[in-house]
Amino acid sequence: MKASERVTVRWWRWRRNALKRRVDVVEAWVVLVGWVLALLGGLVAGMTAAGTVERAAERQRAESRQVTAVVVEDAPGPSPARAASDHRVWGKVRWTGPDGSTHREEARVAPRAPAGSTISVWVNRSGDITSRPVSSGEVWLHTSMGGALAGASAGAAVLGAVWLTRLALDRRRLAQWDAEWERIDTRRGWKTG
């Protein structure tokens, strides 16, 4: 015996059909509008997020600058766990801010850096030490990943709403079928289930 095969009829909700119900047409429109909104919404959300990340990186670049700082005290040696590596240690440094004021704070310096040696540090507009601005490659990575994540999240949210709507429509369709079967069963005086 040959196993039964399932035949898929594409676009059946859009064709004329005596068995098609209004809930089927509503579901077809919900799916179509959902996919269009997911694609367009994902695109808009991705582009917006990418632009926001890029503007933030440009603002960070514009607000920070590199200055020369002087080590105030001899820096400690490397910790025993990192003795073989060339990792930096925290040391006290002094520098002049953009407004001409003198600042003192701890910064990462070479191990055993003598007092009076100079290092480069990044400062913001107020003269406080900040991290190095992101490079153009890092900006591209953050922009593309942020845009892709925001776009995928927006699209997934819309498709999740479509899925929940389809579940509600399926429940309604099943309730209608139950009501119709109940009418058919009681008309003949017997129950099928």
C-alpha cells in the first residue's frame, strides 16, 4: 500500500473557495501585513540603531583627546601571577587638562615606571581620564552588530505578535467548527463524538 501524501496548495486563502471562511481571509491578511511590517520595521530599527551607535562613537571621538601625563610616584612591579607578562599596573600620574587645570589620578602605566617618566592618557572635555576612543574598525563592528540585533529584534517582535494573532484566530476557527458540528449532530438526533 502506498502511504498517503500530503498535498500543499499554496495561496489557498487568496483563491475563491466555498470552504474558505472569513477568519481564513483575516489570517491571510494578518500574515501578509505581519511579514511586510517585520521586514520594514526591522530595516528601520536596524538603520536607526546603527546611526545611533555611529553618532555615539563620533561624539566620543570629538570629546576625547590624548595628553601627556607624568608619573608622580614610582610604579609598583608586576603582580607575581603576571610576572612573566608585560601587563600594565596602576600608578599615580599628573596631567594638565584642556582648561589648564592640573589633575592627579591613577592610570595604567608600565611596571616599575620611575617617577618623572611620561605616558599618554586619553581625557574627556572636563579633563578626566577616559578610555581610548574606538577605532574605525570597532565603530563598523559595533554599528553593524547593533543594527543587525535591533533589526532582528524588531522583526521578531512583529512576527511574535503575528504568531499570537494566528493562535487566537485558530482558537476562533476551532470554536466555530465545534459550534457547527454541534448543530449538525443535534439536527439528526445523535452525537458523533
